[in-house]
Amino acid sequence: MSESSAQVTAAEISRIAGVTRATVSNWRRRHDDFPSPSGGTDSSPLYDLQAVRAWLASRGHATAASPSEELRTLLRLHGQNGGDGVTSDLPLLVLAAATLPPEELTAATHLPDADLVARAEREASAAADAVPTADPVAFSAADAEVLRGLYACVRDEGGQAALAVLAERELEDSAASGAYLTPEPLADLLASLLPRLPAGVLDPACGSGTLLAAAARRGARELYGQDMLPVQARRSAVGLMLEAPEATVSVRAADSLRSDAFPGLLVDAVLCSPPFGVRDWGHDELAYDPRWAYGVPPRAESELAWVQHALAHLAPGGHAALILPPAMAGRASGRRIRAELVRSGALRAVIALPPGAAVPLHVGLQIWVLQRPEPGGPERKSVLFVDTTTDNRRPAGSERTATTARTRGGSRSASVDWDETTARALDAWQAFTQNPDRFEGEPGVAHAASVVDLLDDVVDLTPARLVRASRAEIDPAQLSAQVDTARGNLVEAAKSLTRTVGHEGWSTAGTSAREWRTATTSDLTRGGAVTLLRPLPEAARTRSQATRGESGEGGDPETRPVLTSSDIASGSVPTGAPRGPYDNTAPVIAAGDVLVRVMVGGDGPMVRVASEDDAGALLGNVHLFRPDPARLDPWFLAGFLGAEENIAGASTGSTALMVNPGRLRVPLLPLEEQRRYGEAFRHVHALRAETRRATRLAEDMARLLAGGLTGGQLLPSQEAAPHPRSNHSSP
């Protein structure tokens, strides 16, 4: 497209140049030849993109924007010129481009506009039959720059990254609301609740396809999805084809309750996160729908309509797992349907999630696990209730196995400990499904309530109420032993923390802070001082299926663990698992590499230096900097890359902040001085680790004591002196 009228803001200039917005403001004030505003207002000026790029090129500033950021900017500028309609056709091109080798994608970016448009139309049209509501593909010469940006994004970051940018833009254009991404650890938890390997899986409110992708990772080979937003249906279809190219994918765009696209379809499993609190879901026109086998859902109980829709699509014995709001577990209007679900044995478990697990973040959502009754099947006498938010945690110092603690993808939502949440839910569910009648549960965490006890006047299925009623079952001697163990662990951690705090490896700089020249990591990469490695994009993983051979040192890449962002934040060893086929080109972590989380936010550090325990792991959603040891000290590099102001200056995005690795800055210091800083940063790292450990152990001991005192297992010592307080008498 022509850039003569394309306009960019100062924020977009900073992303293009890889500098902060303050730097752009300085350029405007200090350089008379900086392009004058071509539009906008005095407080928010706009600049001609072609003039800005020419000015940057004249000063040696190559673009530092990531390919996905570049594509995002091109789409916005394309919209300024009235070209928004192209967005709906681009997912088809993503699907086609993801199957091509990098050299072909590079060649496409160098084609003349007319040849590029013809090629893109040809490749996108070939994929049109696989995507719902796809009209005939038509690109024009005005779309050429966007097409080049898309090919480059797929080549460098993979099809999923390009698809996410397109969906973000189209959702903005459609003014759609209520479209939220299900966190990947939560999606994996739902898929793991399916007791047997599913062949076919349905998600009737599939959104971007996160739940179906999780099912595909567990072996599902028939994926059915439906969403009322066409943009989400297209994104889901293309994303699933990229994630699971060997699976059969069928996604439709329509309202599942009013216009079921798969009537008569029976599958092994249904996974769904339906919309909450929708009153206009079709109550009147669907009053006599045959799906309501457990009762007609009240107008205010759309969630119970989704529950019965899921059961109607299950084969006998099949399982469904739905993410639902906690209010539906006890609302009076849904009592009769809840009673029928319990009485029939269709409801198998209710799992309470901590707040922050998914949108809305302030609400602790629930997972309902259902099973369609089998004719002549066994009688189901109990329902499992699990509260993953309870304070009654495992004994301090205990360890979970890697299999139980493992979550995929490394993403965190709010401050949820997904390792702990997943372990509690799966441990209880697996023990319950093995022998429901002999399930003993875990006091305060999991309890199997009998059907008879549940069928009272209110049929309240809130897990917190049911599992906490079993706290009195805790053995006093066992709890006392746990307290003694926790006290010993805490004392040892406190001594270690005291030794770490006693180190003095720094001194005052003087009357003013020290200043130094800095360089961006993009500059250091071009100079060979550091190498930046990224995870293998989805397209490359898919292509490697046909070419994968013997792996190098360390065994088959598919058996290696994956280091994720959550591992960096929590300080754990690599806990991820490969999403799909990797070949010998997959980035492998080495000791001394500097690892930076991709997404900003949450608890814990943003950066860490890879240890011997990390060596050999595959690279997850993490930026990897491999310094030349003759020029850069890794601990020095990690310390400055992780500085709060450095991360903030290199972060971009609106709802989710992502670190642009090329914009991070590092002081230019001699190697010997770097090593002195590196040793200081090493002690800072040790201090953080010891503090986290001591804090965790103190919290564990406090929970045990509080729970024991309130539960009657522990008594205050009669010899204990009263705590000092003021002379005021108590009321």
C-alpha cells in the first residue's frame, strides 16, 4: 500500500525505532529536521510514516519492532486508508503460509506488489474451504504492505502469533464484547479431567479454540467447535489446524443454543467455558427443546442451558467439563435442575477455583464435571467436591511429583499457583474416579458427599461449604507432627536468610548516582556480543514432523522438559512439556543463558540465569540471550535486563504487556567491572530465593497453627504468657 498518507503516533514511532517515548520527544525538540506533524492535534500529533522511516534510516536506526508489532501497526494504518475489509481474509493466508518453509516466505516479501497480491490470493483461496463463513478471497495492491508484514510475522514468530494479531484487530473493529481468552493452564486442567483419551471433543462456545487445543494435546483427533462470533470461529479453525494438523477440525459460526450446528452429534467429551449471566439466550423459543432432559432452564439460568446442551451431545458414559460461575451452585431458581443432575448421577464433581483463574478475575469460578448416564450402568451414590482455594495446604516441605505439578504453557492469570491448583484438583479427581465408594478425601480440600445428603431443600453445591465441614476429621497427632516439621523447616530457612542478608557486596556511589552509556540488545546482537534465540514457531514444528530424525545430545527433543515463564517467576525447574514435534533446530537451553519472561506482570522475577538444572531443556515462551563470555558476564546482563525501568521501557501492548527483547538496554562496561556487578546481582538473586522460601514456610506454619486452633486439634499452652498490650482494659 502507499505510505504517503499513512500516519503514526509518537508511541508507534518508539516501537518502530526500539526506543522509549521520551526519546522520541527528545528527537522532536533537539532535531530541526525531525518530520513535522502531518495531522492529529497539538497534544496528540500524527506523523507521516514514510517521512519518519526515512529520517530514522538517515541516522542508522533500523526498525526494532517485532514482526507481530509491525503487522499490528500495518493493520492500523491500513484501516486509516479504508482497508479494514481485508482482515477477514488474512486468517486463510496465515493457514497457507504456516505450511511454507522460511525461504519461501522470505521470497514472498520481496515480490512486486502485483505478483505478491496474486500469490496471496492463490494461497488463501486454497485454504478457504476449511474456514467457516469464508467468502471468495480478494486482495488488492493497496494490501501489499500488510501481506508482506503477515508473511514476515509467520516466518519469524509462527502462525499463532500472526493469527492473534488479526483476531485482536477484527474484534476491535466488530466492537464485540465478552470475548476472553481461557488461560492455558486452566484449559489443560479441564482436558486432564477427562478420564479416558477422547476421540471426538466438542466446544459449543469455542472462542479462540483454547479448550479444543488442550484436548488435541491429549490426543483428541476430531475437534468440533461453534461460536456466535465469526471472527472467533475463523480464529479457532485456523488456530486448531496449526496446533493439531493431524486432527479433523470442524468449526461453525452460529449461536449454539438457538442454532445448533451439530444436531445429532455425540462425542466422547465436551469442554466449554460458556458466557455467564445472559438473559436473552432463547428461553421462550426453546421452552420445549428436547435437550432439557433435566428441566427447562429458568430465564436467569442460561448456564444450566449450557450444561444440558453439553450433556445432550455426549455419548453414554462421555464426560463434560464446564467453567461456570459460583452463584449457579446455590441459586434458588436452579434448585430443581441441580437436584435432577445429582439424582440421576449426571453431576460427578464440582471444583472451586481461586479468584484470578479466569475472567472475571475477582470471582472464584467453578469447574463442573458431568457424565452422561449409561443405560443399565452403575448407580452413582456420591458427588466429589474440591476446594482448591482452601488454606489447609499440604505439609510444609512436602513435594509433588513432576507429573502432578506440571502445567503447560507457563502462563499465569493474576497470582494463581497453577501447580498447586492443578495438583489438588487432579489428585482428588483421579482418586475419586478409581473408587468413588471408598474415596476418603482430604479434610478441608476434597470430600465426596452422598446423593442423599445433597438432596435437601436448597441443593447447595458450593464446594467450600461441603469440604470445610470435614475439617474435624483431621487427626490431632498428625497435625501436631506437621507443625513440628514446619517449625524445623522455618528455623533452618531463617538461619539461611540471615546469612544471606549479612553479605555486604556494595558501597555508596557518592553524592550522585553513577551514569553510563548504554546499548540496546539489538545493537549487541548485531555486534555479536549476545545471541537472541526464540522458541521454534508453530509452522516449523509442523514441518519437522516429516523430517525429524535422531536427536542430538540429551535424547529425543519431545521427551525434554520445557522452561516456561512461570518457571522463571516461581524459581522452579523446567516443568513444561513440548506442545508438538520438535527437530534438532529447536532452541535448547545451556547453563549461563539469560532467560527473560515474554509477558510482564504477576509475581516473581522477570529474569534468571540458566543453571545446570535448566541445561538441556527446550525453550518455552521465554526470550533467551546467550552472551559471549569473553565480552559479557551473564549475571551482569541478567541484573540490568531485569531492572524494573528497563522492562517498562521495552514493554508494549494495551491489555497485555509484552517484552520486546530488542529494546532492552545494557550499560557498556569493561568485563572486569561487569563481573563485579555480576557477583552483586548473584547475591541479590540468592536473597530473593531465600526470602521466598522463608515466606512460604512461614505461611505454611501459620496456616497449620490457625487451622488447628480453630478446628480443635490444637490447644493454646496453659503456660503461655499473655502478649504485651496497652493498659486499656478489654471491653
